[in-house]
Amino acid sequence: MTRIPSKREILDWISEHPTLTSKRDIAKAFGIKGADRIDLKRILKELEAEGHLEKRRKTYRDPDRLPPVSVLQVKAPNADGDLFARPLEWHGEGVEPIVLLIPRASDPALGEGDRILARLTVVHEEDHNYEARLIRRIGSNPRRIVGIFRKGAEGGRVVPIDKAGQNEWQVADGATLSAKDGELVEAEQAGPKARLGLPRARIVERLGDPSAPKAVSLIAIHQHGIPDQFPDAVIAEADLAKPVGLSGREDLREVPLVTIDPADARDHDDACYAHADDDPKNPDGHVIWVAIADVAAYVTPGSDLDREARKRGNSTYFPDRVVPMLPDRLSGDLCSLHEGVPRACLAVRMQIDAEGNKVGHRFVRGLMRSAASLNYAEVQAAMDGDPNDKTGPLVEPVLEPLFAAYEALKKARGARQPLDLDLPERKIVLSDEGEVTSVAFRDRLDAHRLIEEFMILANVAAAETLIAKRAPLLFRVHEEPAPEKLEALRETAQAAGLNLAKGQVLQTRHLNALLNQAAGTEEAELINISTLRSMAQAYYSPENFGHFGLALRNYAHFTSPIRRYADLIVHRALISVHGWGKDGLQPDEIERLEETANHISDTERRSMMAERDTNDRYLAAYLSERVGNEFAGRISGIARFGAFVKLDETGADGLIPVRTLGREFFHFDAEAGTLMGSDTGLTIAIGQRVTVRLTEATPVTGGLELELLSIEDQALPRGGRGPAGRTARRKAVASKRKRDKVKRKVERKRRQK
């Protein structure tokens, strides 16, 4: 028989968990099931009769209750997707009241940490005491800012490090946390936004010297609200984890699986092996094994580890550090496929024919032992005839079969024609002190492409298996470009003397044909950038809308569960459909798959922005000693306030403010992506080659300011009204008419559909 808690225990639970006070919540907390719920109901009735529970309600009716209009702080959604909020104006002596937000369709999306002004209504529901309707959000996300503290006579000010931050924040004398002048701090808005004067703030954390090289990524972490400290309960749970044994698993320890990663990889979550297929029905075919760390064995549904992993959504990578999704005990140890160490895995055995088409696959839950931990450069060197002591013995039995399978996959890729953009990736190289020593192009080796193709094939196999089993999962979705963006790309191509096929269902091979036309010409980078800009952003969804960029109908992320929560969901789904254990996908997880998809899509975008901002700051620090130098680059973006330039040498983005372009007025054409001078007719457009002078570099914000010297090797025209100005205005009018015509055409097509 279940032990029924005492009245004191129940009251203590209600006091400590004000959002979990329904009878169901209390029963779950104390493990009360079945007929024992009758005894729990009796005790709750007695507590109400004795005045304890009623007393809580009565306190909300006395003069200390919440005002009808209150400031609230939004909490994270609960398992049912409901939003509760914490009242910031509660000063009563009793238990803090519970407020449920009732959103309207017209309300903006609210997230954890948002502060809002809301109108409250007293209710007597089982799990909340007030219902709130949004009046307006106070300020904007994030509610905290990171900035430089400037000490004053009565407190001081915080100067935001965010490039978009316009206002300084005023800090009262008692709210400085003893910060020193010039110190990097995190500040929180204090009180409602003032109609006049600077917003008020209080310092909540001192972050140290802002000029220290390793403070760069720290700034981004705090600015974007990326959780970088694991709660004690999560660390404790990870520390208690033990290596998984062979029980209930297929023994793969004799399969010579190897990991191939960057030389500075912080974890190893995928391994692979290949050999010729001995099935006579598959002549010249190959067998490919891909084994992935079995994170689901350690991060179980509903655990502290699981809640924190979902909250983070993914790992975030900076040049000098990583903010992991999982504690190091898992990400760097138990879930990392270290050489020579038995590790739990989910593996897929895939058969491909001589043309690289997958003809069969099966998944297993196994125990593997990596034969070697290799990096891309040494694998490529070995295949190019220069093996080292480690790769030499592996060339014939392991590496050559891997590359033979890859050659077949290349044929299938060529037939499928996924989008083939040529945009060189730059890597910021840091010294041990965290200072930028160089900005180098990342090598694109066949070893990189091999792993990419193997992982893509495994992701497809995972999606196909779960679809065939009618199992819920999270798809990786990449939709085709919007019609208006595609039309803008077509106009850019036509202006460059190139052609993008029209009047048919768009496929990636049409875009590849355009990219091939531009290859080797001065317009190649422009067309690649414009094609990238036309693409929709990929996201996660429980519904399958296909992956346009990869030209795949079924695609799910399976291969990186250490650093992506989406992959962990897919692993759990595979565990469920194969009956491999009780750690599969749970019913409550299935119910909130859409919510999870939206959340981790948001965390992915958050990490991308933080990584981009960090790179901007490192590049600004690197270039700060070269102010006054001239650089070659290309116009990469146009805004009303100026033009953005991507510098050839470093890939850094700088701004040419429109105020520096002369006295004339510049017409901004958002859809055409141009700035046009009203007097000279000077037209600045995306893709143009330019020479600029660096006039300002601000490492703390990552901002670069540039002066335009020439466009397409032509000196800038001098100002003055005349025929050029009239021509410019005619061009602007003609361009607008053309765009309006295209827009009407697109709208007609939409209505016809």
C-alpha cells in the first residue's frame, strides 16, 4: 500500500511548488495511485475545512492581493504548453499566487523571461489563482543586456555592447553590484520603461575585462541568453551515469568502425565502416555501417538531463569554446566514441548498389569499440599516398573500402543533384591567449564529403524506417524558395547575363545549372550569394515537407544526438519501434512534438546568431590594427542606412554608411537591393566589386565602418544635378513598375492554385 503523506508534507509541497498544486500534481509527487487517491482527496478536504487551503485563497482577496494591472515575468511553457507567469509585484506574506496567461490570437509570441504588463482576473481554479490578459510587452527580448559599466556620481550607466543597442541604461547607486568603471556587466531592467529619460537597470552580474580576448564568446553567450551553466541536479545525474554493457545489444566490437572528425573535435558521436557487398544479388555493391552514440541510454525522458538538453536544444560552438547540450561526463566521455573503448551505439547497416542507390538497411542497438580516432587531414593524406603511422595499417582494410563506397554515393548524388553552392568557409585561428592569429579558408577535402554523404544516407534511412513504421518523429524540413525570392534571383541572373529556367516546377538541378553558368566568371560569387539568400531557412517539424536543398523527400536528423536534441528524439523513436527498451519516445513527448520542434528551431537560430556575432567581434579585433588600410570586397547587402560589404581577405562584413556617400539623396529600393543617387545616378547594388577604406573597427560590438573608394574599378562620380539625376529617377520608376508587374503576376498564380 502506498504511504499517504501527512498534512504538513502536503502543505510544504504546495508552498515549494506553487504551479503544481492540483490533486493530480500532488498525487504524482507522492506516488499515489488507484484507490489511494480517495485517501488523498479526504486529506485535501480536511485541509480545506481546517482553513489552510482556503486561507491561501482568502489572502488574495485582502488589500495585499495583486493589483488588477500587474507586471509579470513569463515562465517556460509546462508540459501541456500552458504559459504561467510570476508576479513581480507580490509582497504578501502567504504563498506567491499562480497566474495563467490567456493569449489572444493577435498577441505577440511570448517566451521565458519576457516581462509583460497584464490585466488580471481572480479565479478559483485548481491549479491557478489569476488569469492574465496581455496589455503590452515591456521592452523587448532579451530582458537582460550585456554592456560596459561607466561609473558616475550617483551610480552609473551601462553602454550596450549590442550593435543594435541604441540607449544607455541608467543604474542607481545601490544597484551597481560594486562594478568598476569600464567593466563588462550584465544588467537587468529595473521597473517599468520610463517615458522620458534613460531606462533604469540594475547590474546582476560582473563579467570582467571586456578587452580580454576570451571575453568575446562570453559576451555572445550572455547577450543571446544561451544557458552556459548546468544546474547542480543535472551535473549530479550525469556524474552518476555508468557505462552501458552488452545486455540486450548486438556486439559490434569486432567491426573496425572508425571516427573521422576535425583535428580539434570536442566529441566523437559518429563512426563508420564499409566493405564490398558479398550478396550476389547486389553486384559491385557496398555495405556501409554508420554507428552513432546511444545518448538515449543515458538521457532518459523526463530526467533532469533531458529537461536541460531540451531547454538548450543544441550545442553552440565558438572559436574558443563550446557550450554543450550535455555535461562533459556524457558529451566528452560516456557518449563519445573514443578509440579502443566499448561504447553504446545505435547503428545502421546500409546496402548500396554500384550506382550508389540504397537498396536496403537495418538498424541495431549495439556495443561498439572504435578501431581508431582519425582526423580529416590525415585520412586525406593517407588516401593521397602519404599515410602516417596511425593511418598506414588502415589504408587497405578500412580507408580504401570507405572511399570505394563514397565513389558510388557520388554517382547517386550526381543523379539526384542537391543544391551545390560554392561558398568558401573561413576559419578564425586563435592563439592560446585567445587572440586572432589568422583567418584562413577551410579546406574542403574528399574526406569531408565522404562523411557528409554517409551521414546523409543514415539520416534518410532513419526517416524511412520511422515513416514505414508509422511512428512519430521530427523531420528536418527545407522548403523551396518563395516565389518573390525566386523572381529576385532571376532578375539578378538576367542582370549578370545569365539565365534561370522559368515556367516549370523548380528543382535544385535548375539552380545548379545557373551556378554552373556562373562558375569561373566574375559573377560566380554574386550568383552563389544570391542563390543562398533566396533559400528558405531549414527547421524541424513533426510533419514531412521534404528537404529541397538536399533534393530528398524523407529526411530526419539522426547522426548527432550529443549536440542536437532533434537527433535524440529520432533515436527514441527508433528504440520504440524496435522494442529495444523503456527509454524510447514517451506519449507526453509525442503530444508536444510540434512544441519541441518550434523550440529547438528557435534555439538553433539563437546559436547561429551568437556564433555569427562572436565571429564579427573577433574579426573586428583582428582588423582594428589596420584602420586606414584599403580592402577589396563585394557588396553583400543593402539597407536604407547604407551598404554592407564582405571583405575578400577575411570574410568580415562592414558597413558603408549612406551619410558618407556625399550630399545627394539616395533612393533605397529594398526589392531590387539598390541605393541610387538622386543627383549623380550612382547605383550601389548587391554583388558589385568595390574598393573600400577601413575607417573604424569596434571589437566590443563587432562593427566595421568603411569608406567607399570605387565600384567595379570605377572612381565615384562627383555630385551635381543634371541629366544623371533625371536618368536615376527614371531608372527608379522603371524598376518599381517592373517589380509591381512581377508581384501582380505572382499573386495571380497563387490565386489560380
